[in-house]
Amino acid sequence: MSSVSDWEATANPVKDNRAGLIGKGVDRYEGPLKVTGTAPYAYEVQPPSPPAYGVMVGATIATGRIIAVDTAEAEAAPGVLAVWTHLNVPAQPPRGAKAHPRSTQGSKPALESDKVTYWGQPVAFVVADTLENATAASHLVKLTYDADTPDVNFAKRLSDAGQPPGEQDVEIGNFDEGFANSPVRLDETWATPLQNHCQMEPCASLAWWEGDRCIAHTSIQMVKPAQHGLAETLGIGRDDVHLLTRYIGGGFGGKGQTYDDLTLAALAARALGRPVKVAFTRQQMMHGTIHRPATVMRVRLGAEKDGRLNAFSIMTWTHCHKDGSFTEHASNFARALYAAPNRLTGHRLVRLDLPHAGPMRAPGEASGTMSLECAMDELAEKLGLDPVELRIRNEPPADPENGRPFSQRQLVRCLKEGAQLFGWDRRRPTPGQVRDGRWLVGMGMAAAIRGNFLLPAKCSFSVDADGVITVRQGMTDIGTGTYTVLAQIAAETLGVPLGKVVVEIGDSELPPAPGSGGQFGAATAGSAALAAGMNLRKAIAEMATSDPHSPLHAGDPAEVTFQDSVIALENRSETLADLIRRNAPEGLTVEGEIRPAQDAQKWSTQTYGGHFVEVGVDPVTGEVRVRRMLGVFAAGRILNAKTAKSQLTGGMIWGVGSALGEGNAVDPRYGSLINQDLAQYLVPVQADIGDLDAIMLDEVDDKANPMGIKGVGELGNSGAGAAVANAIYNACGVRVRDYPITPDKLLAGLIAQGR
Amino acid sequence: MKAFTYERATSVEGAVTAAQAPGARFIAGGTNLLDLMKLEIETPTHLIDVGRLPMAEIVETPDGGLRIGASASNTAVASNATVRARYPVLSEAIVAGGSPQLRNKASVGGNLLQRTRCAYFYDTSKPCNKRAPGSGCGALEGLNRNAAIFGASHACIATHTSDMAVALAALGASVEVVGAGGTHSIPLLELHRLPGETPHIETHLAGGELITAVVLPPPPKGGQTYRKVRDRASYAGGLASVAVAGGQVALGMVAHKPWRAAEAEGALASGASPAEAIGKELAGASSLGRNDFKIPLVARLAAAAITEAKEQGQ
Ligand SMILES: Cc1cc2nc3c(=O)[nH]c(=O)nc-3n(C[C@H](O)[C@H](O)[C@H](O)COP(=O)(O)OP(=O)(O)OC[C@H]3O[C@@H](n4cnc5c(N)ncnc54)[C@H](O)[C@@H]3O)c2cc1C
Ligand code: SF4
């Protein structure tokens, strides 16, 4: 096992960056395929024979039982090949069962029983020769329910919420005392709504069988658990499932797990002896996959008159499915953010008859910053301090919760440089002072923080007789740029042009990697790739120096250089292709792997940023429009300026959505979400985003991994919504603490103010 | 989607004759009807495509008005030079709706007959008197932030969501209709109905009647403006809108039809301030709790728009 000091001490091609490919904003590896519509997403893969089409039917109750099933009409409908409910679905091992003890996922049976535990739960399944026939027949399935009254009213169940399983509040010092003794105090509560991922590509699967092997294409962020889970559900060996996910139209955490589309496609393909495709509709995505649960967050801040925090608390109430335990840890991020001797953080969880809660982009931070970073803004006003200055005064020398040194922390620099670039000095501290035509204009800022992670992963590198390097890894690219950064690492490591690199990912037969999520993807997959690349360099160097026909013969393998597809030792050289053609005409393959350093936990390793936003508020209507937005981020070495920036600005836009529009309203009478399509679930559109920029500070965090990089996929989201909310307050003097800040809510505040 | 047959009409008469068959429906741009068919909210058995009938012309009428063919695309109308010069409120209203892609495809006739965006209407698992007469109104005690404040009934509280229609209402447009009985003209304000007990019957068109054109009288004297309030900057239905053309005022997304603010117009004519005038109109409004905000919203929005139009007109 390696230690952080090994990483710090050891040079490698990514650090050296001889060809300058690391950090360069190179175009996406798979970009041409995507923009020409030729990248086959799971539903578009061409199966070996014509597929049948499956359509799922969702429950129209939130809780209860199916007491009668009538599929006669559906079965008789044109083109129908199968109609399944819990009564006749092929047998599957019980939920969670593992025939292979080391499976990372147990059985996930579809159409499991007559029990309904959430609205939209798949309860019937129709397969037909065409999608249209399957859809039409799906409407003919008649289910009779014995419905219970759904328990979904989060606001009314707050007092019943308890500690999430195995968790305790974290208190340092004595919060109550510290708070009571603070001369300046703030105690406010914020609420965020239930949100959906709304990926462009809904979840979809295609499966067929080759003998006893199931070939399944699906849209999934993590390959291995999907492969294991499907094998366990089908009751077959794990090697008998070949799971592929080559292109993914957005994941955001919602595709961290598989759903019944995959199970049913595989079961039906087996039963019918032909390929079967199953996709969620947009409407089905809202209930039928996971969502970010709503939160209520109470923030208490006690400060000295100079702004130093004396007491700090954020407590989060949230909800999950009746059988679940997922907790939106909206308080956790705050533990590493600001100094304060007396600290209290924790969570309360209540189980409801709502669909399954789960992770969504920057789980924890995304919701949590929407409260704390507004609370800091409010506190700054109470203290008569600039919000940037308040944060600087509470900058901790080490992680305030566990005392660990920071691996790197450039939060203050992000805030200072952001303030300067944005023109923060033009902000008027008193709200409602600036007008531009009919708009009241205001500025707001917030800090951003998101943890950084490194997980175990493997990767293989091959070189062929043409000198082409092929990277193979059971990694995924959910639209983030994984293909591209792996190609850059390979090209830089082996000294070949990008055009000489092939990247194969999204396949269960490739060396395993944990996939995409928690912004650990690039660091984890990339570090494994670097390791494999280093091993290949070594193998090539040894091959050359021990080959009497090579001009490099008898040299020191450690001295071999790799550049422009040529390997060299001082003035002796030959092409990589020539060497391989002579010595390994079939090609040469090596593996590499990365593991977290044994001492990684000695440091607090995070990514940071500062958001600055200018909004206009129409004081007549309560409408808000974002005019300018700047994020300055410190997230280690940047692998690709273009894809990283795209991740960061995408996260910032997400923040705009969270502040202004996103949320699924729950109708407690039905236990169902009411807005179910993209005309009703409002994510920002082009016109909602004004001038937008993200800047990445120069940083190398050699304690994070051998490349000194960190994640950027979620950081942009953290704090962005709070900055919008703070700008709204600065524009018009109204605080809305119940997100999203829609015109109706803002109008009430404007009227109350006499505007 | 239910199976259906399709024909492309080659003449107005042919289209009207074909439309007499039960289950037949016209389709123009299809931007509304196809969505509703996919969700089986609408289940026509026969579609008559009227999109290519020769009724896309926009021509000035002898009296100084404008006749806009029902097949003209929303984009064509909004970008028409005469419309922009003399009826800017219409151009502004159209551009405030949907997205460029939708407006390129959407027709004038289809836009007028677009159906409500009530979330319960769109969710076939929920009761809705408009979609399934007699099933009840899911929105009445539900999440009805966007419900009507004028002319609603216990059977239905939905709003008409066309932006274009609000401008047409302010401009005093009429609709040219061809039916089995021949051609006739309906004032735009009499095209749509209030919900009453039969919210599924939305217009005064007889079965199979085809809208062939919208006719505008000469523009009234004075400034024109359209203001729409929405949750995001584009591609969103309105929470409320107002069209002002001289002394004529219409409100949008407040009722089951475009709402001509006759009380406000009367007050304005007799010298009331914009705020007083709209206050008179809103004396007749009522709300249900979640949509209470619409009353002050309309008051403020309309007063601002009337003032803006006045200033323009001077
Ligand atoms: C996502 C989205 C957002 C939208 N946002 C807005 C918005 O902000 N503001 C807004 O105003 N609109 C909005 N719309 C609605 C849009 O304007 C309408 O869908 C469009 O105008 C309908 O025109 P069409 O020609 O496509 O009608 P179709 O869908 O073809 O037809 C609609 C109806 O009209 C009938 N019909 C069509 N032509 C005739 C005719 N000549 N005579 C008699 N009956 C006819 C059809 O039978 C059908 O019932 C939105 C739509 C979508 C999908
Ligand atoms: S308001 Fe009208 S459209 Fe909406 S649910 Fe009630 S009846 Fe249906």
C-alpha cells in the first residue's frame, strides 16, 4: 500500500506534462458521435435480431395492495407478446439475496409482490412487437387496489423524525452555552423541496441472451454493482451477465443503481427468446427512480461582534422511503467549512410513503449550502460586515471538526479573486438600492465546498503493432468527459498523440472501476489509468532494452523516454510501433491499479470555491432573472480545462434551478408528485442564464492522489443556489427561505415591505 | 397512443366534410394535440391534417385591419412586418410563448384551441372533469397555484394558457369559421367558454367547424404592450399576463378563456388611474388560497402595463 508521501515524492508523466496535454481543453473524445446522433445509447444499440418492446405500468396508489388483476384485454391487444404482474412474473430470488457472497449488489426482483409502497412503482409489464403496441396495451391492464392512506406529508411529520440508523449528532464544545453567550445570534430555518435528476436520457435497457449468457445494455453510472445485481436477480453466475453502458445521457446520482427496466428486459428476453428493450417514460422517471428528498434545515449561528463564530449548528430534517434509510446529509459538509469552538450538527429522518430517496448531484452540499450560506449572509448583515470578510474571519487553520490539516485549502483565495473579478466592491450593502429600468439589481455570494474521494480501481493499457494505445476500464462517462481525460492521461503517459489512443469503458468485462459519482470519477479512474500507463511504459522500456534488434538495446530501462510515438535513450531511438511489431505483433497488455493511500485520512481533503451572482428582481411581479454569475474554484490540478469548466458551469446552472424553479410538489391526497414532465418541472433554460463563467485556480493537491487532481463534478453545484438567494435579498430586501424562490413567494415579501 | 387514421386535407370544404365523422379531429402543427394523444388524454380515431391548406396568408383588409390565416405559423405572425408595426402587442405576446421550435410549428388555429396546462388534466391517474367528465376536479383542493381567479366553477378552475389569444382579445379580434352550415364569424371573446358544469366543452364551435382565419380590426389609438409573468425566462406557461392596446385591456392565465377587462376599461375611460381601474376589475376576482397571489400580481402587472402603454402612446 502506498502512502501520501510516495505520491508527493514521485514524479510521473501527468505531473511532468511534457506534451502539455494535461490541463489542455481538448475536445471530447466521443463528441463527434454525440453531436451527430450516432453514439448508441442503451436503447439505441442494435441487437443481433429484432427486439420486442417492454412498457412498465406504474401503480396509481402510494401504499396498499393489488387485490385484483385483469390482463385479458391487454393480452388480446395487437402485437402483445407477454403481460406480467406479480402473479406471473418469472421467479426471482428474494430481495437482497446473494448467491455469490461477494456480490456488490443483491437480488432486486421486479413485480415482487402485491404490495405497493410508492406511487408509480412498476406493478405490471407489457411486451409487444412495437413500442406503440406495448404502450397501447399497457393502458388496458386493469389493476384493483386496496389502498391505504398515504403518509407523505413531510411538514406534518417533522416531529416524528428520528436519528438515521447508526448515526448520532456531532457536538464539539458546548453548543447551547456558546450560542447563548454569543452577542450576535441568528436562528432561522430553510426548506428545500423534493427534486428529480431529470437526466436528458431516461433510464433504459436492452437485453438479449446468447445461450446462458445475458447481454445487457443499460444506462448506469456504476458497472459492477449493476452486473452483480442483475446476475443475482436472474439467479445466474456473475460472469454470465455481460453488462454494457457505453454512452449515458446524464446520471447525477440517479443512475447509481439499476431499476426494473433492466430486470424486466433481461427476464423478458429470456422468456421470449428475443432481445427486449425497456425504457422509462419521462413521467415514470419522476416517481419510478430515486429523487433528492426535501429538507428542513435549522441553522443557528452565534458570533462575537467582530464576526468570529462562537457557536455554529446546522440540523437537517429529511425523509426517505418506508423501507429505506437513505439520508440527505445536508449538515455534514458544514463540519469542515468554518471555525467555531462550539459546534452541533446532525440529521433527523422520517420514513414516508414516497418513492425512494437517493443521491443527487452533490448530495448534502447541494441542499445544505442553501441554508448555511444564506445564514452567513444574514449574519454578515447583522454584524455590518461584508459577507466575504465574514467568511475570511472564520477561516479555520485546520479542519475544525477533527483537527486534521487541510491537504490544500484555497477558499479565501477563491473568495478574494472572485470578488475582485466580479466587481464585488460595487455591491451596496443595503438592499434595494440599485435599479436598471424596471429591475432592482443585487449581488450575492456564497462559498462552495465538496469533499474529495479516491476509491480502488483497476485499468488496463494495451499497445498494438501500430503504436495505438487502448485504455480499457469498467468505468463510465455520464457526460462528464471521462473518455476524454482517460485519453489525455494515456497520450501524455505513453508519449503518443491523442489520435493514437482508443478508450473502451462501460463494460463489465473490463478491469473494474467504481464508476461515476461523488465527484470521485476522474481521480479514481484516472489514477488507475496512470498506474496502468506507468506499467506499460516499464514493460515497453524493458522490451526495448532487452531486444538486441532495438537501438535501445542494453540501455537502462528507467532512462527510456516516450515522445511523439518514439521511444528513445539519449540519441538512440525507434518508433513504438516498430518495437511492438518485432516483439509483440499481437500487442502487449498490462494492468495497473490504484488504492487509497494508507495514511490518506490524516488530511482533510476538499474542493473549494466562491460564487458571485448578480440578479435582477422585478419588484412589480417578483420575477427573478440571473444577469451574471462567476465561480472561482480550487480543485487540484485540472485535467481538461474545457470539460472541467463545463462541469463547473453546469453545477452553477443547477444552483440557479434549485434557487428559482426546481421541485416536485407532493399532493398528499394521492401520495404522488404532481409535476411530472419538463414543461412542469422547471430547470433553467438558456434564457435564464446570463453571463456565466467559471475560473479554476492553479492548484496541485499531491495528497489527493498521484496526479494531484480532485473532483469538479459536484463542486459547482455547492453554494450556487445560495449565492442566487443572497443576490435576490441584496436586490430587493426580501428573504425567502422556502425554496424555490418563485414569483408568488417573493411577491408576498415585496408587498409586506410596501414595495 | 391509440391507433388512428390520418388524411391530409386538400380543401377547406373537404376538411370540414371529413370532420363530421365521429372521432375525427383536425391537426395543424400538432404541438399540443400529439402530446395529448401520446398520454391518451385525447384519443381521436381519425386525424385531418389542415396544416397545408392554403390558409396561411396574412393580408390587410379593406377597412384597415388584418386577416391572418389560421395555418400561419406563430413565428410567421410574430415576424410579419405589418403585425410588428401596427399590432406590436400581438407579436410580443406570441414571442412570450413556448420556444422558437414550438412557435415555428404552432399554427394560429391550434394556438387558440390549445388545451389547459393544469397538472391534473395531464395526469390520467387523477380525477379531472375536463378530461373525464364527472370524475371530479383534482385541482380544486390540490396544488392549484395557477388556478383561475375569474369565472371558475366547482367543476373546473383551470386557465386558458395561450399568450397570443390574450393579445387578440385586447385587439378585439374575431375568428372566421367554416362549418357544415357555411362560413361565419365569432368574436374572439365568444370563442371560448367558461367552465360551468361542462369544462370539457371549451368553445362555442360546433362539431367539425374549422377556424380559417383571425381578423383584426384596425388597431386602436394609443400604445400597446404585452407583459407576462412566468417562473423562468422562457419556455414556461404564464402565471398571469396582460395585453394593452390603447384603452383596451385583456388578462391572460386568469380564467378559462382570455379575459377582457371590461370593468377596468370603463374605469380608465372615465379617468381612473391604472391602479384604480384594475382594482375595479379585480373586485370580481376570487381565489382559493394557493393562488391568492394572483390577485395582487395582476393588480400590479396590469397597472404597470397600462401605464407603460399610455406613456408609449404619448
Ligand atoms: C412545452 C410547451 C410550452 C408551451 N408554452 C406555451 C406558452 O408559453 N404560451 C402559449 O401560448 N402556448 C404555449 N404552448 C402551446 C403552443 O402554443 C400550442 O401547442 C400551439 O400553439 C398549438 O398549435 P398547433 O398548430 O401545433 O396545434 P395542434 O396541436 O395541431 O392542435 C391543437 C388543437 O387545435 C385544433 N385545431 C388546430 N387547427 C385548427 C383549426 N384550423 N380549426 C379548428 N381546430 C383546429 C386541433 O384539433 C387541436 O385540438 C406550449 C406548448 C408546449 C408543448
Ligand atoms: S381544474 Fe379543470 S382541468 Fe384541472 S383538474 Fe380540475 S377539471 Fe381538470
